[in-house]
Amino acid sequence: MEVNTFLFTDGADPKMLEAYKKAQETFKYFWREQYWENLRIVPALNLSCVKVAFSEKDPETGKNIVEHMWINEIDFDGDYVKGYLINEPNNLTTIKAGDYFEIPLNEISDWLFAITPSVKKKGLAKLFSSSKDPIPKAYGGFTIQKMRADMSEKERKEHDEFWDLDFGDYNDIEVVHEQKEKPENLIEHPMSKNMKEKLVEFLHDYPDELTNLDENGLSLIHRETIAGNLSSVEIILNSGGDKNLKTSKGKTALDFAKQLNWEHLIPVLEN
């Protein structure tokens, strides 16, 4: 069966292996965006998925068959990326679309989310503009950008039309929304700042939320740390939260901050 080259790639390429590493190192930005998406009333993401290498042994040759495929409906507990397989495998026979997986973070091969840029129109332009909505902008997609770099201009154009996404410059991969316009977004998501007052009120009304553990065994300070939300972590601590509180698996918020390399959170949780 023919392999769809838009989805599957050869992991033996050194540049592709480098793309895997970059995806793993920057996954925290994907999760931060997905975390806030889960709290939005009106969705902002056009697309949100993670690529994983699945494999099984060929019963005839004994060789490994590998396919890199996408999972969505992503959850993350600081250690494992969780989601459901989107597409049917081309060659693998033991998994199928819709299957649920929990993958260690250091085993994912890529991540991608897309957001439609907001276009502000003034005056009569709002009424008489005939322009279509802008194409959603892609963030991440390190393996995709590696493949785009190897394509001719014509192939790249066809590839981007297939995805119906604006992938931008394959030499300049962005990982957060409006990264160029608002570089401070690399440090903290704007929603973390905007929700400060509501979080203060919430913890005043529901103080037990400081210690309650969710289905992943995480408390509020663990979840906010994993998502890199500085303002939220500071409010939790100022509201009486315990930075030494442990998850059901024995990890503190500082453990996650160091594990995910959230440099702006480490000093707050160490002091």
C-alpha cells in the first residue's frame, strides 16, 4: 500500500531526528496553548495534534514496520502525552483510528497547532470587504518543515494547499501565537495574565481547590506549572498554596518546572 508522504517520514535522516528532538523540547508550548484552549468557551484552535511513531514487527520478515501518525484530543500530565489516533495506518495491523494512547514525552516526533490570524478592519471596510478569512497559521510542525525544506517550490505549494495552512518559512519555525508581534508570549500566555482576578476570586471561594487532585493525580499548582503559567502559580502561592505538595506519583511543581525547563517558574518555586 502506498505511504502518504504528507504524514509519514523516514526517521533515519539526521535532520529528521533533530526535528524530533526540537519537537520534544518545545512541546511545553503546544501544551500551554492546548491547556488554555480547554478552558475557552469559544475555541481558538483550528487544529491541534501530536505526531507519534508507531511500530510493529512484520510477521514474515521480522523487521520493524514504523509509521508516524497523528493523535488528537490531547491531554498531558507532565510525563505522558495522551490522545486518540486520527488516521488509519497504511501498513500496521494492530492499531486503528480512534485507539487511545499514552506516550512518554521523549517519544513523540512532532506537534502542530494552527490559529486563524485576526484581521482588524476599520470603518466601511468591515461592510464592503470581500476578502476571504485568512488561512490558519501553523505553529510547530518541525518534521513537516523539514520535509518542506526538501521540496521544490511547486511541491511545497501543493503540500500547503493539501493542509490548507500557512506554514510560513521552514527556516523560521514559530512555537507560540503572535511570537513575532508579541515576543513576551514566549514567557507567558496572555490568558494567564488576563485571568488573574478571576483566579483570585475562585480560590477565595473554593480554597479546597488548592489541595484537590484531579484524575491525573495533579493539583492546581502542578497543572499551572506544567502549562508554564507564572501569574497563576504566583496567585496560588499567595493564596496559601503549598509549593511542596506532591502528585499521586510523588512529584512537586518544581520537579515539573525543571523537567519541562520553564525557566521563569523555577526561581519562584525554589524560593
